[in-house]
Amino acid sequence: MEINLTSDTITRPSKEMLDAMRKASVGDDVFKQDPTVNLLEKELSRLFGKESSLFFPSGTMANQTAIKINTEPGDQLICDSNSHVYNYEAGGASFNSGVSCRLIFGDQGRIFSHQIKEVINPQDFYHSPKSKLICLENTSNRGGGAFYDFKEIIKIKELAIKNDLKLHLDGARLWNALEETTEKPKDYGDIFDTISVCFSKGLGCPVGSALIGNKEDMEKALRIRKVFGGGMRQSGYLAAAALFALEKNRSRLKKDHMRAKEIASALNKLSFMKSIEPVSTNIIIFSLISEKTETKFVNLLKEKNIHIISLGKGKLRIVTHHDYTEKHHEYFLNFIKKINL
């Protein structure tokens, strides 16, 4: 038995999802003639209460497009030091858009209105880059799946309006946050100028993300997607997977969250555990008492065909997902309880 807990991106389409993909009606999406892509984009616009949306091959491209349409070269983007747009998008903000990042050291990947207020550069102070865009990530990857209190997001929006800043949400795992809170997608649509969402993480799709916003911004995004090489042809097969996931797979995310909490509880009882960050959704980030112990622990798991990932600097990560079954979960928990290093 192989148990892969490195990420929720390793999932494979279920038989039912593959059936939906095979039955999809397709066309040439570069010419906006793929009916299934058009249907997905229409559904996302309805779901978030926005005017338009655009299907992308990756979340990174969707985020980078959002940065591009919301800024000009020389502007400044404000984000958390652990954010995906800063750490895991290959320096795309500077390479693609010519913007710098003003980093804030928040709490588990979340930044707060009072912190943002302190770093906004005065618009008339030409010695500094012009603050133009705030990027939030919900849930936070490096923050262990933590999600925002929506009241704080409202405060950030008020601050953005007051200072003429745009607000983008990297919502790659927003579906996880929505399952743990009372907010609806439209609540986020009312707040953010642009929102990216991902289908290939917790929702179990093979490929695909989307960018959601107003009509004018999505017309700009269509051109930027082309510049970035993101135009796809018969991508309705992928859009069909996303439509299936939106209908069938969202509610089961709570199983991932429950299992993550149970894993954290088991890990916390180990004598060689140093610390475990609070678990809110499907990500567990933890540290062991020494580098030597960490190596032994990871190798011991590998011997049993159990795979996790290192984030560096003494941090390990476990991510539960669609393909991590109850059988896997029982086996993993029983194994953890017997470990003695």
C-alpha cells in the first residue's frame, strides 16, 4: 500500500470524473468556442456573483495574470512573507509584471489590516514604489491551511478602498475555507477585485484553475493569458472535470479536515515531537526535536511506502486529500502510534 501525503495535487480523477470528461462537448477555446469551458466560466461567475471568469491551465498563471492586470511596472504588491505568489511562482511578479513585493510577517500566512496600513507607501512620495495591490491567500499553504476571519477581510477591503488599492485573492484552497465557515462564494465576490480558484488540489481534478472578476478585467486577462501561452484548445475535457468536482467533491472536503486533525493529534503524542502548528483544514505542519530525528522519521515512513514532504528549516508537511482513503487513514494512524525513535 502506498500512502502519498506530500500534497493534495497528487490526486487522480475518479472513474465518475473520467466518465464526465469523456462525455464532454468540446470546441476550440482559443476562439471561445468550447461549450463546456463556457459553461464552467458561466457557473463560476454565477457562484461568485461576478461578471466574468476565465479558465486557466494553472493557479500560478491565474495569479500572475491577476497581478499583471492590477498593476503597472514599478508598482508594489503587498503580501505575507509565506504567500504562494512570493515563494512559489518563480519570481513571476517581478519577471512578468515588473513589481516588487512588500512582505508582511503575519500569522500562519494571514496578514491584518493594521499591518497593511503600516506599509502602504504615500501616493505622492515618489522615492518609494507605488503601493497598488494587496494579495491575500486563503487558505494559506505555508500557513498550514489556516483561513481568514471574514471580518478581517472586510477591514482590509475598507483599507484598500481608502488607499485606492486593488485586492486579489489567491483562493487555490478557498474551497477548503468555505467548508469551515459560514461565508458563501458570493461573499468573496463582493469583496475582491479578482479571485483565483484551483480545481486540481482538494477537488481532485487533473488540471485547471480559474480567474474571476469583472468583465473589463477578464477581457484584459484573456489577452495576458495568450501572452503567457495559456490558451488551450479542446479544454472542455478539463472543464468537465471541474464542473463535476464543483457539484460532487466540495462537501467531502470536511473528511480531509477531520483526518488532518486526527493525524495531528496522533503526532502530538510522540515523544520526539517539537511542535505542531494549529490545524484548520487539510494541512499539517510540524517540527521534530532534531534534524537527525527528522531524517530517521522520514526514512522510516518511506520504508513503509508513506510519503510526506519537507518545507525546509526543520518543518515537515502532511496534506490529506481526495485519494487518501479511510483505509489509508487507519493504517497511517496505527503506524504513527507505534513509532519510537
